[in-house]
Amino acid sequence: MFRSKKKHFLRKFGAWGLDLVTFTELRERGLTGITLFEKDSGNTYFVSLNNILDNGFVDLFPPYGEQIFVGAEHWELLGH
């Protein structure tokens, strides 16, 4: 997934967010992890499904609905 840090990184929590409905649908289809391409820096990050389940948290983010957030410290930097 491609994300802009300005738009999808919640500084309040230091975490990347993903729509909970989308995450749930992907999980039901066999999601094993998420690779994130951060457009502003050009960095690529990865987080496993287990890491999301262990460390993610859900918060209501109006007007976008429920989001699952995973702290930046849980994402592995794959490269630039």
C-alpha cells in the first residue's frame, strides 16, 4: 500500500493507520502482513499480521470510521 505520512500517520500515537473494515477483509482473505511504501520519504516498511494483532489498537477516527493503528516502532524498515 502507498501512504503519505502527512495523511496516514497519526502523530498523536506515533502510528500508521488502516481502515478497520479493509484490514478485516484482507485478514479474511489470508493477509500475512502489510508492506507500506511511504511516498514522502521513499521508505518501505513491513509489519506482520501477528505484530498487528499483538500491538495494534483500534480508534474511531471521524469522519473515516474505525481505524487500526500500529506504532511506528513495530514496522520493519526494508529499505529506501
